[in-house]
Amino acid sequence: MACSRFTNCLALKRLPSDSNKELNTELLFINLQKSDEDFSPTTMYEDYAINETLFHWQSQNEAGPHTTKGIGYINQRELNKKILLFVRESPKDSLGNTAGYVFVGLGNFVKHQGSKPMSITWKLEEPIPEYLWTASAKMAVG
């Protein structure tokens, strides 16, 4: 199933594990609201929109600027790697059902800070939808 801009992506076609390498594409599935109920202390990553086109994302804990994964993020342009960001406010909607992710676009590496996890700033090619921007801004403020 192809995901169009700003539509919920409830399912993606399952690809063989080596397909992502052939496509040179990584999908980031991001939950803005995280609770102790749904996430362990080691996965309470700080993910939020800085503004309408810049997004702060924390990598998994094993990624650092000198690891294969971290180098792949830093050298994204040179490697012609595509990073696709999918965001949702929380894992469940107001009725308790699993919430879908919204494809917010292609992310381009801007900068990083820290290690294990890395804090990475992605520049989106188009502005994030207003309702997600509002929800994400609340996460950044606390």
C-alpha cells in the first residue's frame, strides 16, 4: 500500500528484510506522546517538531556518531539514503484503538548531537500538518 502525503498509513506492504537495503530507505515510526504504560524507560525518546519543517528525533540507544547506523544518518545525502517520517500523537486514539501513523514526508539530515541515543534534526520537505505540529509543540514544551 502506498502512503500519500498526510494520510494515515494503517498498513505497509511487508518487504523482505533485504529490500530496505536495495531501496536505500529507512522508515521512522514516531510516537509523540509516550507513557510509562506503553514504553520502557530506555525508549522514552524525545521526539518533537522544532517548527513546521524541522523535526527533532532521537535514535535508538545503540546509535552513535561513530556507529554504522549513526554514520548512515550523518552521511545521508552522500549515501543517497531516504528517511521517511511517520508520526502519530499516541499509540491509542480516544476510543482506545490503535492509532495510525501519518506520513509527514522525507527527512533530510541537518545536524546531530550526543550519542546512544543521537539527537538528530531532520528538515522536512514540506510543513508538518498543523494538528501534528500543535501536538508536537506541546511535547517539546512539556
